[in-house]
Amino acid sequence: MRLLMVSGDRQVAVGERGPFFTMQAEFSRYFDRIDVLTPRPDRPITVESIHENVFFHPAKCGRRKMAASIRRRGEELIGEHGHALIVSHDYGWFYNGLGSAALSRATGVPYLSEIHHVPGVPVAADLREMLDRRIARAYVRWAQRRALGFRVVNGTEMPALLRKWGVPSEQIHVLHSLYIDLENFAPSEDPGSAIVQDVVFVGRMVGNKGLFRIIDALALLARSGREVTALFLGRGPLRRATEARAKKRGIHHQVRFVDWVETQSDLADIYRASRVCVCASTCEGGPRVTIEAMACGVPSVSTPVGIMAEVLREGENGTMAEFDAESLARALERALDDEDERKRMGACARETAMQFEYERVIGEYARGLGRLVGEDLVRA
């Protein structure tokens, strides 16, 4: 089977080996060929193909012309390689979905709309997310008559939302996107390994991640006499503002910022050097980072977003917070209060993460796509 993916990933084409690169190492074994249409990178393109059968086709235009570019380049690729399915990662202004729908109509190849999360669900961080939620609802209603169906990556939040928006259950396909390499993301073999920071945040530094809420929660703990150290790992438009907020709250000496780590092994080392992983997001599909940390034996402190509402059990494998700094501070304090209890939660967190084993979950994803078009896919 040959697959055409319309993706938002820009990392692989510029040489960064992020989650999409790692996923494709296993995913590509189920397909004869995968072509990936991506947005134009903001750096020079250095990679055109990976894993022998995955080929990248970055756009040569900006976002406003992406829908037309997807249709034009997609038609060329389908004409040359005969793909059986178009898979579109849909978000934002949904130019991927608009282009994929036009491409599907022009070629007769069905397209599956993948919606990992909707901004503003369950909580809107700002007016922009409220607008984005309305746009997403309009797109879903439009795409329902054009797409083969919708792939979602958690089992409760997104299916409930799509059904509320009028999508029938038979058009909703739950195929998880949390594929964790449990050999790399594993607890330390040295029980006495050094802890470098109490709290780690990993992710894009953008509005929905609750970055200011994390800073404010750390400041609340500091005012109560508990100085909690933290590492923020990630890039994004709110990086400088987050640093400034830490300085304003008087906790800049407790907080470090790192842009990027080169390998997944480096990331696993950072999790293992942390007491807890924090997610203060208002909306997520996963999030991946909390499950990666849990696989390393590190309990997570999270808001009830994405899959966390399904897998995080209060006091067993982490602690749950609401969408305010006071609640987050209390959840961090509960997780950090007793070191023996934290370690016990970490062991339970590892057991929770086992259900997201890399090969199994990716195999379910690949075979699920095959079933949609009547193909019985087998791993090469």
C-alpha cells in the first residue's frame, strides 16, 4: 500500500530527528512507499527522504497558498505512484484539510482527516483559541461530507466533541499517537542517579501550554517556603516572556531554559534527572511528553487534557491539577511532598506507560489505516 501524508511537520526536512522521524522508522515498514507533503521550512532543506521509503516534499509557498499547493503536488505524486489513501493532519486554518479534500475530489483517492486536538477544548486560553474552536467546528461540519472519516488520538475527549458536532460514531476512528520507545524511555538503572531539577516542562513555548501558570505556581510555592527548581525545554514565541515572568516573580534563580536536545536519549536523561514532569496545558491531543516521562519512572502533574484524563490516576501515578496556578501549585506540592511516595508513583507511572509501547501502537495505527481502504497490512 502507498500512502500520501499531508503533515505539519517541518523538523525532518531540516535535519531534526523529532517524534515524526522516530515514528516513521516503524510506521514505514507497513507501506511500500510514503510521500509526505509539508509546509515550507524556515531553514534550508537538508533531508529529502528517510528510512528508504519515506519521501518529503516541502511546499515552495506560504500558508495562504498551501491548499492549492497540496492539490497540485498531490496530483503529481498520486499520478506517479498511485497512493491508496490521503492522510491529512488538520489544525489551525485547516489548509491541509482543504487541500486534501480538493485533491481527493480530483483524484478519487479518499482522505482521512486527523484532528489530534482542538484549541479551546477543554478550556480556551485566550480569545484566539475561542475563534480557533469555532473554525474547527465549521471545518468538521464541512469535512464530514467529504472525508472518509476522522482519526482522533484519545478515546474520550475528542470522540465526545466530534459527536457533539454531529459526526456519527462510525466516522470516528481512535488510533493513538503516543508511541513510546520503552527501551530508551526507561527508569534509570542507577537508583542513586542524581536529580538535577524538581520539575521539568518539555514542549513548544506557546499559549496553550500554560507556561505562565507554571511560573506562577512555582512562585506560590516559593512564597510558602518551598523553593522548587525547574527546567523548561523547548522553543517558541513565549520563551522570552516566560523568562521575564520568572524574573518578575522573583524565581529566575530557580528556573533554567534549554532550547533543544539532539537525541531521544538526551531527552530521556532529562526526564530521569527530574522529580516530576508538568503539563499545564489547556488543550492537547496527548500530550506525549507526560507519557515519555512516566515511562522513565517520573510521575506527571497535569491538567485533565487529551489522554491524561484517561490515564492519570490521582496519587497513584501522578497528580491532577485544574486550570489555575493555585491548583497547579497544590498538585506539585502533593507530588513532591514525600520522596518515597514520589518514587512509588514513578514505578506505577512506568506501568501505565507500558500500554503505549512503540511497535504495538504504531502497528495499530498502520493497520487501522489499511482497514479503512480494505488493505490487510503486514509489517515488513
